[in-house]
Amino acid sequence: MTVTGRYPPWLRKTIVASAKAAHTRELLSGLHLHTVCQGARCPNQAECFSRKVATFMILGDTCTRGCAFCAVRKGTPAAPDAGEPERVAEAAARLDLKHVVVTSVTRDDLPDGGAGHFAATVGFIRKITPDATVEILTPDFQGRPEAIAEVAAAGPDVFNHNIETVPRLYPSVRPQADFTRSVNFLGKIKDLAPGITTKSGLMVGLGESREEVLETMRVLRLAGCDILTIGQYLRPSDIQLPVAEYVLPETYDFYVEKGLSMGFGEVVAGPWVRSSYQAGEVYNNYSLKNQARDS
């Protein structure tokens, strides 16, 4: 569907303020923690915060890259906060999270890209909330194998790295990233730790064709990606790229069907889908399917 300046009916969402959402914000603020929910202006923020769910964003709130779709602050970041990993674990415990999702800004200024900080965060979560599953959503660490290995060795249940868009659009959408490097990143995780579930996410509505999406899905599956999420790109503000198309609901159903036929263990697609949205439920569904298949 071509963009007309107004959201189509399937993209109209009522946002209701709630005391629970306010409590979540206060808890995070009190612990001096950032979330991608707030930093990226996620449209699902109020819903998730009302459920006492948040996706932690470590390594500060300032990114060294300038992706044209993202609202997270860009610039020169401060030094990593050594106390942040433990505070993330404390927040996860106080929110009683059963599935903890941790992402970060990209830190090309750090020798390890922030891999050690990720590993420390996973370690503290395991120590303070041992019954919770842990999902990490990392940048590409500029493809450094030792950085990928350090984070994989920390033992997250899910290792997520978003491909974001189709290769043709990388120069305009992710000019400092590299499609092949990101695909190889996912493959390297599987080589190092075959038992870790790998995951990636795509945005649609940026001007890609349906065949480009399908080919990108095939490439991801060949790299061993287990879970795929596909959601509508929505412009966070006038600074970011405009929306090229509002993708029809039936197209998401088509991508789910095709993805499952390619061998993905779980494919979640829809207008409001985001990589971390309802991540616990997505992982549980994936795990249940695996158990049923193996029994």
C-alpha cells in the first residue's frame, strides 16, 4: 500500500497510560538504566512497560553509527559504566522477568565493541535471576571473531543480531554496516555454539521488493538462523527515513508461511512486530515446537 501520510486502519493503535508503565519507568530511571524502548521510540513501549517488560540497552545511550532508520542518539559516547551489568540484573529481578532481553548501542570506539560488557551482563543475570532465560541483541562487533566468541561463551539462550533490511538498501539504511558481515556473524555463532538459538529481524516498508525479502530470508536460513521477526518500519521522527510503503497484513502471513517452509523454527511477522517485542513468548513457542519435534 502506498504511503498517503496517514496510517492505514491496521496500524492504528490506542496508547493508554497506566500506573504499571509509570512504575517501570521509575524503576529503570532509579537504577540509571537505558532501554531501547525509550531510545528508539518504540511504538509498543506503553504496552510493554504496562506488562513490566523492558529491553535493556547497555553501553550507554549514544551510538557511534548513524543508521538512517534509528532514533537512538548518535555521537561520541561516554566510557562504559562498570556497574551497569549488575544493575541490569537487579532490574530484571525487581521486574520479575522470566525472559531478559539485553541490547546495546553500537560501540565501534571500544577495542572489543562492548563484547566484554555483554558477557558480564549475562553473567550477572545468571547469578541474580538463575531461572530466567536470557536473550541478547548485539551489534556486529565489526565482525571480530574473538568478540563473538566471548559473548557466545557467556551462554545466552538466544543470540540475536538484526539484519534490518535487504542488501540493496544497506547504503541508504545502514551505511556503516555490511550485509555479508552480518550474515557471517550469525553463521559464526552457530559454528562456535550450535546449542544457542540464533535470531534476526527485518524491517519492511523501506522500499524493498517481496522477492528481495524472500532472498534475504533464504540467506539467513542458510546461515543457520533459527528465529526470524519481520515488522513494519515506522518513522520515529522527521529526521529518519520516510516510510516507502505500509505493508498489507496478508503479506506478513505470506512471509510466515514461506519462512516456515524454508526451515526457520519460528517466524513472527506483523505490523507491530519488533525484534524484542514479546520475545519471551516467541522463544517459548520456538522451544515448544522443538520439544514436540524431538519427542
